[in-house]
Amino acid sequence: MNNKAIVDLGIERATISVVLHATEDYEKVKSNIIKVFNLTSNKFEESYTMGHWGNEICLLNLSVDHIEAGQLIRRIYEMLDQVLGSA
């Protein structure tokens, strides 16, 4: 699928959600999400909860709007092509 067709899909918003355990390096995960998906948005929403054994769990969300949402979908397609193309 060409890049223009993906951007013009009418996607208004996309959200990346990640569940992190207390042993994870939250800042490293955030920076890798931005790097891997080539994003400019970096305003993550964090909410915290407790796991069954009392361990802290972070629910991390990053929402991107229209143009960047289309770019995110394009990047995911490119990554899938690379993985599936080598299978």
C-alpha cells in the first residue's frame, strides 16, 4: 500500500498502550517507542495500579492525531513487510 493511501485513510487518532511492571525502565521504554515508530509526540499518559502481589504496574498510553496517526500506521505496515518478507 502506498504511503499517501495510508495517510488518507481518515484516521483521526491512534493510541499506543503498554503495560509496564515495576522492574521496567519507564523512560527507556518511552524513548524506544518514539524512536521505533518515528514519532514527534512524546506526551505519555501514565496511570498506576497494583498487581496481585502488590507490585506497581504502570499503564502507559501515547495518543497521536491525524497526520502522525497515519504515519504510525505506515510505519507499522513497513515493519510488518520487513518481518513477513523475511519469513
